[in-house]
Amino acid sequence: MKQKPQLPIIGWREWVSLPELGIEKIKAKIDTGARSCAIHAFDIETFNQEGKHLVGFKVHPYQRDSIQTVATVSPLVDARQVRNSGGHAELRLVILTPIEILGYQWPIELTLTNRDVMGFRMLLGRQALRHRFLVDPGKSFLLSHK
């Protein structure tokens, strides 16, 4: 009987990068209770360019730092109703972008929302984690460096 390869273990928070968005480092909360991924975005604008639907937005990648800003543009994949942590549904724009955690890279769907009052600028939900990692809720930064 073939044994499945052991999945790498990830902590409840990790430093990740979003290379196509120009975000070298952002602390993400690993949240298996959340279905989708979310990032704190502001100044969100949709537009068409050469027949493509795009979204431009800005990100403050570091908690408690509103000075450092990354401005980026990405193809718009969808707009979806998403329930936030308070149980309220909100319409969010969705992009598809690669994420990287210490050499592991794969595409994720990322919703754009205001996470200003939340503890983390990014949330990594279970769809992005499925079949890739096991989560150790008692550990932090297992695959990344502070």
C-alpha cells in the first residue's frame, strides 16, 4: 500500500509574499475557519484596459504601519458575496495571484477588503491550504522567518 507523502506543517501565522503584486513580505493569519483568503486593500478602482477587466488597489503590508504602501494592479477574476467575521455579507472583488511561503508557491484567490481594524493585514483561508499543509495552531512562523 502506497503511503501518502507527509504534508509540511505551517503555524497559525506566517510571513508570506505575493510576488506578482510587489508585496515582498506580509504577515498572514492562517485561518482554517475561513473559506477564502483576504487582504487589506484600499483605494480600490476597477477599469478596463485593452479589453481586460483590471483592479488597481493599495496595500499597507505591515500591521500598525500606514506609511509603507504598495500600489498594484491585477486582473479582476470575480465579485462575490463573502461573510465577514461578524457574519455580515459584503461584496468583494476577487483576484488570482501566486503566493509564496519559503519556497512553496501556488496560485490563490484573494478577496480585497478593508481589514484596517483586524489584527492581520492578510488572512489565508482553508481553500488555499487544502492538500498543501497541516496547521499546528500552537506554533508560529514555522515556514518563514520573522
